[in-house]
Amino acid sequence: MRSFVVLNRHGPATEGESMDTIARDKMTKTGSVDFYYSGYSINSEKVLMCFFEKGFEFDGHYIDLFKFEQTRPEYLRINPLGLVPTLVINGTQIPESTIINEYVDDLMPSNPLRPEDPLLRAKMRELVQRFQESFYPSMSLLSQFHFVAGELKRRWTDSELEEMIRRKPLRERIERQERALQKGLSEADIANAEHNANTMLDGMDAHLSNGSDWLLGEFSLADIAAAPNVHRFFQLGLEEAVGKRSNVMAWYRRIKERPSFVRTYEYAVQDFS
């Protein structure tokens, strides 16, 4: 078990923190706050960054995706789909990264990560959804091609891999990973993923062309949703794609300096070699 504790947790709260302190106390006195995550998971990194921005306290439980720990019966009782991350509050599971982040922002209203203006908040949700539906799947597939498939083959025999993959609850994920490992991803698969990822970068570059530091002016959950996807280019050695977009590159330099970003990648054990 890995735990994160906010410094000065038991010290006097400042005026701006008092509401959040009350919310945390009510939650933690009645039970537990457990977060199941993987350091390799983009969606886990997205939630960790939100936690560290908000000062949200939790007990972390590392799920090693390369050992297929997400398919073990004890984890499937927590998340029947075998996906990470999952936040469990006093026995109640919250399994989706976007929902987890909004829940934490609701729970701790100071230092808000969503715009107060309803229209801007709607635009934020649009961006987060777009990143989740297009950016994340593209970066996940590129990760599979550039790193995951080779790492799995290095760790497991073909017969062991087949058995492990068959434990996954979602049939589409079984078929996708079997195809990637047995036949390899096609040139069309890679080209489509690269096209979609670059389209996301172009969209971010356009959002930032007005000179704003962040995607919607103020730092928000949209920036947090984008951060691990953009960072994955650098982890995979594909940073040239980001470097071609000057606005995105400047945004990336800024977000890398945020304590929440630094702590996320210190906390999340990275499986990249």
C-alpha cells in the first residue's frame, strides 16, 4: 500500500480551506478512501494530478497492469470491468476518471478546477470528453505499439499471455490485445492513431492561440485531462509532434512546473524503460 498524506493535515485550516477540511473530516471519520491505480495508466495519472491539485487525501493501491493484476478476482470485485483507476469511498466504488475528478472538485469546493460560468463549464466538459474519447484511445494504441506489446512479450511466454489476456472481462479488449500481440497492429491502425492524436494537438494549439496560459483561461480539469496524454508523447520518444505546436509546447512547459504534475510522476511508479 502506498499512502499520500497532506502536510499539516492536523494543523489549523485557513479560512479558504475550512470548507474542504470539514468535507474531508466527514468523509474520513466514517470509513476509508482507497484509490486503485497504475503508474502506466493515463487515466490514473489524470486523477492523481487532480488529487494533488486539491490536496485530496487517499490510500493508494498500485495495480500492476503488466502482471494483469486488474484481472484478479479481488480487483474485479472492486471494478467488474477490470479497469483502472477506481476510487472507493467508504465501500462505494467510483470507477471513471472524469467522474472521480468532478466528484473531488465537488467535495472540496475551494481552489475550484471547473469554471464558475456555466458556458465555460460546458466547454470544459466538452474538452474533457473529447480528450477521453479521442486523445486517450489514440495514445493508448500508440503506447501499445511502441512499448506495451514488447514489454509483455519480454515478461511472458505466448501461452501465458494468451491465458492472462483471456481473463479480461471486456471482449473488445481481449480481441484488441490478442490482435496486437499475435499479428501486430496494422499500418492503418498506427496511422489513424497518429492522425487523431495530432488532431487533438492541433485543437489544443488553436485553443491556446489567444495567448492564454491554460486551455480555458484559468487552469481547469481540461488541462488536467490533457496533461498525461501530451506527456505520453515524451515518454514514447514522440515529442517532435508536440514541439511542432509552439502553443502546446509552451503550455506543456508550464504544466510541468506545477507541483501537482511533479508529484503525480513521482508518486506513480513508471513502467517505462
